[in-house]
Amino acid sequence: MDGTQLNLGKHMTTTRKVFNNFFLSFLSRLTAKAGDALLFIIIARLIGAEEAGVFRLAKSYMAVSLALSAWGLHDLLIRELATRQNEGQKYLANYLFIRFVLAAAGYGVVLLLLSLNLPYAADTKTVIRILSIAIFPEALFTILEAFFIAYDRLLPPTIAGFVSGASKLIGGVGAIYLFGNDLQLIAWMIPTGTIIGLLPFIPASRRLFSQLQQSTKFKLDFQFILNQLHQISGFILIGVFYNLNDQQDTFLVSIFLNETQLGWYGAAQTILFGFSILSAATRIAIYPTMARFYQESRHKFLDFYIKINRYAILTMLPLATLVSLLARPIIIFVFGEAFEPASAALQWMIWEIFFLFLHIPNARYLLVQDKQKQLGWITGIGLIANVSLNLFLIPRFGINGAAISRPIIAFFNFSLTYLWVRRGGIEFNLASTIVRPLMVALLMAAIIILLRDESVFYAVVFGLAVYVIASLLLGTFSRKDWYYIQLLYKKRQ
């Protein structure tokens, strides 16, 4: 085997590994969160927009308290344990302990907030209290997920995610059909389902420890805990600001508008569910490879960075265009005619995903440079800008104002990290990369606009067909890219 073939083999092995990690990470997060999303859709269709709004608000409280108590432990555990795999028992015991204590503090903050004079009905506060109990099993789930990612074993989290999502969905639907519109009983299904989802981790952990020799034991070490906590200041900033940025619009909508409008806004956010899972899976999949390439070779790192940007543009630009132009039929198909006001919000909101995907390689670049504090402050600046913009837009334009703010702030955050990348000497001209895909997307948009009133199905089929053909003709999607994908999927001989 000559040197060229050897390098190609190594390159494709890395590519397959990234692809496999992406697929399993996406599947894990999709199955874990799909139960919540489908349950929201069922509540919206069977019970109504007002109850769906209350459920969405309760989910937001739980999500924020979970995120604020995370402290970046997920990312830190992956980074530290990946190079110390013989110490897995020590890391698992102590990280689970830290995460549970922080979850208890997060739940305490929820109870404190609900004791204030917030404009919520008593029943709404009860639903929030019940659903937020899920912070405890969800916190343990995230640590166990990170633990298996550090060992490059993503199948156990995928199975656990499926069990969790299915349990929530089956329990919630069963509660609706057996007990009617009792939202409090439905809310109990979220923490219950997550607890059930933890069970597959038990045999998977035993199997892992039986296969890999361990030099430490499963016990608490408070000096070790303090050492770990000293490393996470930058990760805390990123986690706190990022998740507040992601959820603050829901809280502001709940304060300025009513539960029905919050339900409409939650419907538009639910459509974004799959795209946000894609974004999270991409972050997880590319992070280890970017970190390794950054240490090994500037050429390999730059090549990988450019590929991630190109493929993000090639995939997310047509998808965002498609959803934006077909927002109304998508909303009506999923939620029914009563949720038609959510379609305008979705038309704006979907473009946040496009800029989030462009932001991913830039953010990972900062992390591999050990610049997590700088990334945290960039995210914090974006949070301040987002809250300020929402305070101006929501009272004037309702849920559409909140939806408009999301892509604006996503573009703002991306721009700041892109400037940092350019300042760091990464020579990548985004403008020249996006010109031809944008031309092709505009052509696709014209086809969809012409056909959507006649048939949504034909609009989608012909629009995507035009995008693919035009991409090939204009060289947006090159033969090299096609050959690269063929190698990716080719079975090993």
C-alpha cells in the first residue's frame, strides 16, 4: 500500500468515525426529546393552544434550570475522561454527585421564582413545579451520556434516549385518554419517563467496566471534585448564556402575551426541534476531530473547517428556504387550523438554524484554542442584545417580534465568532463560498412559489430537484464532493 492510499484510508476512517458519531448523537438526542415534542403536538391538537402554552412554559422552566445547573460538566467530562479511560469509575461517581447537587439547587431556584408575584395562574405554577422535577433524572442522563461519549460508545445513550422518549410519549398519551385534560397528571409523565430512560445505562456501565480495566473505584473524592470545579469557569459562561439566550423569548412571551399566543409560539419552536437536534449532534460529532486536527496539522484542520462550513451551507440553506416558504401548510398539517398564526413566526424563526450551523465550526475553533471564556462572553453579549431586542419587539409585534429576534441574534453571534476566526489567521472567505449556493436557493424558491398553491408535494419535489441539478451544473456541489460521499458510504473490502 503506497503513501497516498494510506493517507486516504486514514482520512476516510476519520470521516466515517465523524459520520457515525454524528448519526448516533443525532439519534440519541432525537429519541430522547421526540417524546416531549410529540406530546406537545398531541396536547395542542387534542386539548388546545392555551394548555399547550402552559406545557411549553413549564418545559422552558425545566430546561433553563437544567441548563443553568449544568456548569459545563458535560463538555469537561468528555475532555478529561477521553484521555484517562482507566479512571472511569472515579469520574462517573463524582460527576454524578456534582450534577445531582447542582440539580437540587436549580430546582430550588424554580421554587423561589414561582413564589414571586409572577403573572401565572395557580394551576400553571403547579404544572411548572411538577414538570421541573425532571431536572434530577435529566441531569443524571446528561452525565451518563457524556460518560459514554468519552469512551466513543454512543449506542447506550441512543437506546436510553429511545426508552426515555417512548416512556414520556406513551405515558402522556395514556394520561390524556384515560383522565382527559388533566395537565398536571400529564406533566408527571416527563420526570417519570426520564427515570425509566436511565435504566438501560445500568447494564451498559457494567459491561463497559468489565471490558476495560479500572485503576480507581466508584467512590466520592472531594479533593477531586474541587479540582474539577476549578476548570469549568469558561464552560459555565457558555452554558449559562447560551441556554438563557435559547429560552428567554419564551419567558418574555409568557409575561407580555397570553397562554394561547405562547402555545402558537411553542408550535413554531417545535417545528425547529429536528433542526436544533441536528445542530447539537453536529457540535458533538465534529468537536473531537477538530481538537485532534488542531494539534496535529494546520492544513488538516483548515481543510476540515472549510468542509464543515461548505456542507452546512449546502444543506441548511435549501432546508431553511423550504420551511420558510411552506411554513403555513407545515403548521396546519402538524397542529391544525387553530395554530395558523404560528406560521408567520416560523417563517422568520427557521433562519436562526442556518446561522447556528455556520456558528458551530467557529465556536469549536475557539474551544480547541482553549478560548472558552472568550466564547462565553461573546454568547453573553448576544444574550443582552437578544433580551433588549425582544423587549422592544414583542410588545409591538407579538410572537412575530420574538421570532424575528432569533435569526438576527444568531447572525450577530456568528459574526462575532467569524471575526475572531479571521483574526486568528484562518483564511476562509465565506462570501465567495455562499454566492453560488444562494443563487441556486433563489432558483429553488422561485419554483416553490410557483407551485405551492397548486400542490405542496410537487413544490417540494420539484424545488429540491431543481436545487440538486442546479448545484451540479454550477459546480456548487462538485465531483470531488460526490466522490467524497461515495467513499464515505462505501463498504470496506
